[in-house]
Amino acid sequence: MKKKQPTNSEMRQVYFTNVRKEMTRFIPDGCCRILDVGCSEGNFGKLLKGILKAEVWGVELSENAGKTAALKLDKVFIGDFSEILPQLPEHYFDCLMFNDVLEHFTDPWNILIQCKKILCAGGYIVSSIPNVRYIGNLVELLIRKDWEYKSGGILDQAHYRFFTQKSIVRMFNQSGYAILSCTGINPTHSFMTNLLGILTLGFMSDCKFLEFATVAKST
């Protein structure tokens, strides 16, 4: 029986309420003023406040989600990040978080460059970005000959850009950041996918990761 696909409403609910606990380990030691771009309902930022005792601000496009986040974070701006960015204090934050957000911008390269204005010297950007080479996506493209935009996931209708691990690293480097790590996260545990990585001597091992978590330092 074909697996039932989640509805648009269900996908949005998951997006706005997701805590993203797996991303906390990528935040460098000592970060105490964090901006969570695309903070949704503020659950991830609230988690950071509890773990790191950090000051956490948020930016959220959705008005309803942003109002909920404002009850949990130190300060929340509601609107388009590219328009809000000039309103933020210069050289204030030591870490900017982009959890599945950069792919939603038409020009994420310019966004990263502009972020240097609000990052303190040697500040960090931590991001998670979907992997377009994920095995599920490759099956759709190569086996089923399809590229269907959906209400969520890698082919989210709201995604303007698509990335591999290699192109993620290139984007940050081109925007003036040094890559400290680019780590595959949320892997599939499919036996066939793991076997594919072994048979290709590691060439296809990146296909098991749904996303890549990147830690980049401003230079």
C-alpha cells in the first residue's frame, strides 16, 4: 500500500513546531548572543536559552508563528529577513542560525555577505540545508523520472535553491566564510543506501543524508 503523504497543513505544523535538537551540538562554545533566522514558533531558540543560557533573538516571516515565538525569545522581528536585517544592531551577534532557511532565499550568497554587518568579529553561521543528492530524491529523479514540487521536504514549493555538500561549502567560501565543518545529518538507515556507499567506495555515501549541518566562521 502506498504511504499516505502528509497534507499541507500537517507539513506546516511540523515546520513551525519542530525543535531541531540535533542542531544544538553544532553551536560553537562561548556563543551567547544568537539570532535564529526563521525561528518559527521559537521552540529551538527556547531550547538554546535553556542549554546555553544565551540571549536569543528571532526573525520569522509568519506573523502567527512570530507572535508565538515572541513569548519564548528575548526579541522577535516579524517579516522578511532581507528587509529586517538593516534594522538589527551591527556587530552584535556571535552566532546566526539558519535551520532550513537559506534555500528559501533567491540570493543566499548576498544574504550571507550582508550578515557580516550584524556578526561580531569572528562570529559564526550555523545552518542546516537539505541535500538534493539524498537517495529518496535521486530515486524520484533517476528511477521515476520525476521532479515534483511538494508541500515540504527537499522539493518544497518554497525552495528557490538546491544544494549538495560541495555546493554548500562553495557558497560559504564565496561569501567570505571559512568552513569549520559540513556534516551530514538525519541519515536514512536503509541497507541498500549504505551498501551503495560501500560499492562506490564512498562516492555515494553522501546520498544517505537528508541534510548537511554547516559551521562557518566569518573571515
